[in-house]
Amino acid sequence: MTFLPNNWITTDLESIAEILDYKRVPINSKERQKRKENKKLNELYPYYGATGQVDYINDYLFDGEYVLLGEDGAPFLNPLKNKAYIVSGKFWVNNHAHILKGYISNNYLCFYLNQYNFISHVTGTTRLKLNQSSMKNITIKVAPLNEETRIVEKIEELFSDLDKATEDLKKTQEQLKIYRQAVLKAAFEGKLTEKWRVQNSIELLFEEVLLKDITDIIMGQSPPSSTYNTNKVGLPFYQGKKEFGDLFPTPEKYCSEPKKIAESNDILISVRAPVGPTNICKEKSCIGRGLAAIRTKEKIEKYYLFYYLKYFVFDLIEKSTGTTFNAISKDTLESFKVSLFSLLEQQQIIKEIESRLSVCDKLEETIEQSLKKIEYLRQSILKKAFEGKFVSQDPNDLPAYELLKQIKIEKDKMSKNGK
């Protein structure tokens, strides 16, 4: 059990914040688009939803600083994601966010809500909802007003340091992407194997061939959705899109009646919406129309072609066509040109690439772990802040219970005045 300092108090959200949900007005996207026509950006106002700005509109409902807390569609059960955020100025809000104006510090309230455990307040399964009556009963730990200011300042100072660390890590991630491309560029220009050729007295030999001459290409075909399942009946089923990214895809669905099949070690490439993401088929699988399976023949090493396609993916994207989404045909794939080194040099190129990219992979993993640690550290900071362990207490501060008395007096006055 957490004990609070003597000059803190526990109350409900309704006691320390004005709830202005009755002023919300949702506007559908078609109407918003109509209201934005022939307007410059400086003539429009932000339009907010559950987790942030979703659009602009030509008018505003609020003017000032407020805390918006998701009503539905917010990540209530994810401790690392924000559920509340502060907005200021002139803006519009739809009915997916509660509107709060704190009688205490808005920043304090917002930070508090972003570390709060909402599990007993939300309802629903696929889309969680925090209704107003449940929100009003959220327990708030209130510090003296001056201490709230000190807590907010300390949180912001520490979060600023974490923001800088996050920015540096993400810059490194971008640099790694550039380095990966530089490695592949050098590989297919023959630069990574220059010393190897000299040491082994091997001449630089390569030819340009069409993809259809060195591979078999199988275009995917989606089976009836009634044959999909998650019970591992049939073959793993891939359509591309979000399954792609890792070297080997992880199946989310299976198919009991596959139309087109990729064999183990085939290269899988997304051929529509989007074009380009590439990986290796780990086992015999069903492939939908968003994919093509490329099966290498004797003249080319599988991983050589895999890395080649990853590097020259923009050449394929440039050849894609379509209005709703881009796609490439089998003819486009078949006519794609590949520069082939000797089999022996292909094998050495693969070694040179993988020795460098493995270092990138380890560094990428370290960066991802560091980014996760930063997010957990943010939550740890917030937890400590609202346990009264973050900044020193000042006995001269007006106690929180006195603050609540003042708030009640102010609310009663407003109620009598009809506000």
C-alpha cells in the first residue's frame, strides 16, 4: 500500500476538474472536407479525437487550455501509451474524447491520467470505452498547488532528457538504414569483394540477365476466405503487408485449401499495396494475390537475389501501376534485370553483406531495447511523482484539503451563477 504525504489528499476526478463533454460536436469527414474547401491553413482550426488531432475544420468550439482524455479508441490498457493530452488555443473536439479543465494544474492532471490504471473503469472488448460516469470516479491523488508545480517542472525536465535520448536513438536508426543501403550498393558494384578477388587471383566477371531466366516466378492467388483459420489447419497463409519485415515471416492465418503454394526457401515479394517488401519463405505455404514466390535456379544463390531485390526495390516500385494502389505484374517481374557475378563470387558477396549487416542487426536490437527502456522509465517517473517521492514537501504550502475546500467554494459560486 502506498502512503501519501500528510498534506496530500485523495479524491475523485469530478471534484478537481470541470467536465465539458456537453460542448462536443462530432462532424463526419465528408462535412469536414466541405467546410475546409477554399480555406487556407491559417483559416482552419485543429479537430481533435481520442488520441490527438485527426483533422482541421473552419470553426472552433473551445479557446484555452484543456486536458483531453480518450473516451473510446484510446490505449487504456497499454501502460506505455498516453490516454490523455493537453491542447491549447482555439480548437474543435469530436465525441471520442472527454474534455476536462482542471481546477488544479492541467499538466499535473494530464501526467496523472497517463500513469493511471484504467482497467476497472473501461468496458468493451475490441474497442474499450471510458464512459463519463466511470471517468468521474477516477481516483486522483492531489498535492498542494505549489508542489504540483514543482512536480510538473521535474517531470518535464526528466522527460526532456528522455526525449533527447529518444531523438538520438532514432537518428542512429536512420543512419543504420542508410548504412545498410550503402553496404548493398558496394556489394553489387563488386567493391566488397575487391580484396577477395585479388587474394584469390579471380577476375571480375558478371553478366546481366532477366529474372525469368534464372528463377521460376509463382504469382499468388487468394483462396476463399472461408478456408482461412487460426487453428493451424492446412498451410501457413501469407498475403504480404504487415506479415513482412523480418527475414522469415510469422503466419497469422492458415489456409485449408490453398490455390498457389510457395516452397521452403522461396523468396517472397509483395507485389501490391505495397510493392517491394521481401523475405524468405520458411516452410511450404499458401500465398495470396499480394505476393509472388521467386524460386531460384542453378545460376544464382538465393540470398544473393534476396539482397539484390532489397537493394533494387525502387526500380520495381517505379515500374508499378495502378490508381487505388500500386502493383506489379508477372511480366514486370520476369523482365526485371539482374547483374550476376560468378557463383563463387556471389557466395563471397553474401558473406561480406551478412558480416556487416549482422553488426547492424545487433545494434538495431540494442536501440530497440533502449527505446523500450525509455518508455518504461517514463512510467516509472510518473509513478514516483504521484507517490509524493519526487520532490520535497514544503510545510508552508497550502495543504491539498484546503485547496479542495477552495475548489468547492468556487464550484458552488459558478453553480449559483448558472455556469
